[in-house]
Amino acid sequence: RLPPAGFGTYPGRKRGAVHPQTVSFPCPACQRDVDLGERGLGSLFRNLTLERVVERYRQTINISAAIMCQFCKPPQLEATKGCTECKSSFCNECFKLYHPWGTQKAQHEPTPPTLTFRPKGLMCPEHKEEVTHYCKTCQRLVCQLCRVRRTHTSHKITPVLSAYQALREKLTKSLAYILSSQDTVQTQIAELEETVKHTEV
């Protein structure tokens, strides 16, 4: 819902000046208008669990509208497999043709056919949910269900992106230190080899 544009003038305002457009949204619980700012719905956090529920619902709705193979010559056959890496849907024959045995593509894992391919994220082996957080105490990735379990109650948990950036910075510093001391190590190795030769003589 967009607020109505203001009209008229008052001291300090130029005629026809436009306010930055803000978007308000009714709260589902209390129905009060909540100001979402200039970015609108884009500033809200994504609910990944709800997204998956909606995606599953859409797939059940789309069962009646068959997804066709994207590689068949006319007449096209109905798609039976999808490939997240190729971002395409295939019939059985085309899947075998485009994923030949002994090639890198043969490693692609088939999925149900779909028209909307999302990048495949890391999945929690216990709950089969996408991992979204990193437990610093256990030093492992966790999903939303793992996060609310008692085993992680007092643990320090951060979003995956924050943990990734922190670990990347740490590794970059360690790598820079190793590369900076590489010449010194090579010199010491050369000196030791020279000493070994001298001792043998």
C-alpha cells in the first residue's frame, strides 16, 4: 500500500517536491500498517522453510500441467528427470544422451522435473533441510531444526555467510604469512642440503 502523495506547499518545501516513496504492509497478526521503508518487501528476511513449502505446493499443482523435455525434437516427450547443474528438464533418453557414462556430467544427480531451478544448497544429513547457520561450538553447519534442538541451546551459532567471511579472512591471513615466509624456508632448505653434502664429503 502506497501512501497518497502530498499536495500544497509549506515553509521549507518546494512546490511539487516528491517525498521518497515508502511502502506500508498490514501486519498479519494485528492488522496495523508497518512501514517497510524505500526497499519495501526486498528488505525483509527470506523464510526459506516457507519457500520450500510453497515450492512443493506449486509442484503438486503443476502435476496436471506436464513439464516437457527441453531437448527432444518435435514431438516432445514428457520430462521425467531434472538436473540442477544443467538447469534443464529431460526425458529418460535425453538425460542419458546429455549425461554420458564416464564424463563429468554423469556425476550430476537427477531431480524431479521442474521449471524453476534453484541452486542446490548444502543439506542437513539428519533433517534433509538446507543448512543456514554455523555452530562455532560444534564446528559444523546446522539447519533451522538443528538450531532449535536442546543440543545447541548454549552454543554460539552464526549465519553461514558470517562464518564463511570470518573463516575466509583467517585463511587469507594464514596463506599470506606462509607465502611471505616461503623464501626464508627455501633458503634454510638449501643451507641444510649444502650441510648434508659437506657432511657426506
